[in-house]
Amino acid sequence: MRSSSQHVRRVGGALVAGSWLMGCSLLESSPNQAYAPADEQYQTSRNLARLAAQPPSHHGDTVRFVLVGDSQRFYDETEDFVASVNQQPRIDFVAIAGDISDFGLGREMHWIHRRLQKLHVPYLTVIGNHDELGNGRAAYQKHFGPLNYSFVYQGTRFICLDTNGREYGFNGRVPDLEWLGQQLADTTGIARTVVISHVPPNDADFDPKLVQPYTQLLRRHPQVALHLGAHIHRFTAGQPFHDGLTYLTAYPLKKRRYHVLTLWGQRYFRLETISYAKVR
Amino acid sequence: MLRCAKAGALAAALFPLLAQAQEPIPGAGPFFLTVQIGGGIGTVAVGGGYRLARQQLEPEVLVGFVPRRLAGGPALGIITLKTTYIPFSPKLGQHLRVSPLTVGGMLNYTLGRRFFLTSQSTGRYPTKGYYWWSSAVRVGAFVGPRLTYVGAAAQGWRRTSAYAELSTNDLYLVSLLSNKTLSPAEILTLGLGAKISR
């Protein structure tokens, strides 16, 4: 009995040691593994907790945040971006509109997080098509969190959702319109809603079957002030569906340019463009 | 096999002194079995191979496994073709051989519908080369030391080696080469393993 329990303990110890070894990022099972060190997991909920705990940058219903997209493999630029954002006064948070990684590998997400964690304010992400490659979706969930989530800050509901329909073979379920409808319907205490996704609905990588239902759903909710995206690697702003809703796409990180968005009232916003120098 | 023999001959030409100093380690046949943990080819990978070129070249095939907990979903299966070159294995006492440096390359394929050989093979993308790389196939290179124990002739498994490897893969290397703020140490992966032969 005793020797068997000792044996169990020894095997248990070996398993614990083994999982610790597997846990250390050097002893990697596969570049496709969905592993993040304990202190780097689930950044979305950690950053939302930080956001909830910090005092807002402005009084009243004003919210001010940084928007950029496509950090994929631009680690040098990300470092310079962080230095630049840290010099901006009165920012609530930073939003990265998808394509955190280039190859959908967990270690890329770790490299980006290592840089973004030096931001003085919380950062939030939405999943991009590159983050879904291979086992990337699982790696994204481990490093950041849910593919669809929403949060309220300063009277604003931010809805962050997966619109990378092509990565699901246009299966008619991405973006998840039922979930989006529920988030849009919940307007208690909300002055306005902002949607953040990676692929904008006027791009060929958005599920063509869902373009109409998606834009109609947003149209039915007048509190939607802005639709923010990235993916096409250039800044665009306009009303492509001629329905009064402004769709905006962010600069990719490699352009060394980002936006600071200030929102107030129901639909007022100000867009500032910040360029930053190459440090290296 | 011929190509491996040629590679061995080439290696012998490149390192003539080492090749002369190198005598095949006695007592064990050319076949070997391998078990490895980490190194990017599975949480655990098992396989085997056949020694070539005066036992300085070890081509092998391994099958790796990543459990659900680390895969974040269905377990991953990985098939790896790997070759290790052992330029020298000096004796340390009666039974031990130390190879301070082995080098090699590998090619692996991760199984599953999540991974594509080429992006156009999925039929999901509008243009050829929508994604330029393969998410299923990785090419890697490694270096590392090895310690070999050669037992008495009567022993069943006469020869046991333990090894460590620091490796990287094509996509990590591309990331390193396109960034100054990424350090070479950050793209390394550790693998630990053992090989036995009779």
C-alpha cells in the first residue's frame, strides 16, 4: 500500500515537473501549441479589469482611445508605437483591430504582448484572419480570450467580434449575428455603441451572405456611432452603405501611424492621426 | 540512402581530421529507437531510424503528439523527418562517448484539417498565395550536445544516448530576420531526447 502510494506520488511529481517543463516556453511542444505562461493568459479579461479600475481620462461621457490594426510581425514598429502612445495624454485604452500575429502562432502573440504590456493604459484586441490560421484560434483564446466580447466604458458599449468569414469557408455563421443582435439590444445606461472587428463588411473577405443582414442589423440600432475595422492596410472613412453609419479602417502598424478617437454625445467623434518616427 | 551516404562523404571531406579521428562506435547495430520531448515536434514524439555514413548520420522518422490541454482543442499529431549529423564522439572513460556538438535539420507535417499544405489547397481563398507559407509544414534546424553510453557486449540494448537540442523553424527565422528588436534567443526551442540501439 505504502509503496504504491509513494509510487503514485512519484509519478504525480514527475507529471507536475513534466507539465512545468512543458509550461516553460523554451521546451515547446509545437509552434502550433495553444500555450501561454500563467501570467500572460487571457489578456482581454485582465485588461478589462484594469480598465474598470482606472479613472476615465475625461469627465462626462467622453471616451478617448487609440486605434491601430495589423501588428503582424512588426515587432520593431510595435515597440516604437508603444513609446509613442505612452507620450499621449489622457488616453483610456488602446484597441488593436486584428491580425495580432502573422502566422497564427502563439509565440508571435507572446512577442506582441511582451511589447504591448509596456503600454501605460490597457490594450484590447479583436481576432484577425491571420490569428485564425492553423491552430491560431486556440492560441488566440489562450493568450487573449473570447473571439466575441463586449464591454461598457464611459457610457459606450464596445462590441468586439470575429468577422473573418473567409477563414470559416463562409459558413454563414461568422460574424455571429444572433450574438451581435443581443449585444446591440442591451442599451441600458448606454449613450452609444462602437463595433470593432477586423474585416470590414465592404471587403471580399467578409461572408457575402452576411453583408446585408449585418449592415441592416447595425442600421436598426441608431445608437451605433462607428464601425471600426482594419485588414485592408490603409485608412478609410466613409459610409459605404449610404445609411448614415460611418465605417472606418485603421492604419496597419507598419505604417507608423495610428488614430486617436475621441467620442462624446451620441454620435460625435474626433479623429486625430499620429505619426511616429523610426527609432531604429 | 545514397544521398545520405554522399552527405556523409561530403562531411568527411569537409572535416577530414575529425572523420579520421571518428571510429564507428562499436557494438550496436545501425537501427535505433528515439523518444523526444518538446523541440517543436510534439510534447512527446517517438520514432526510429538507421545510421549511415560511419554512424555519423542519423536519419529518422518520428510521430509526435500534443495533448488537448496544450493544443487548446483536439490533440495534434505531427510527423517529422529528421537527420542528425554527429561530427565527432570522443571517448570519456570506458563506456561513455561525448558529442559536444551535433547539428541537423528537420521537416514536419502537422495533421488535421486546421492546417494547410498550401493556402490554395483549401479552396477557401480567392488568389494563389493568399498566404505564402504552409501552416502544416515546418522546416527546422537544430544544434545540441549528446552523451552516449556503450554497455557490455552481452547487454540487450547496448547503446543509449541522451541528447538536448536547441532548434528553430522557418517562420520564427522569418520573424527574426525582419525585426531588430527580436533576439535570436527568443526564437529558440528546447528538445530533450534519448536514443537506444541493440
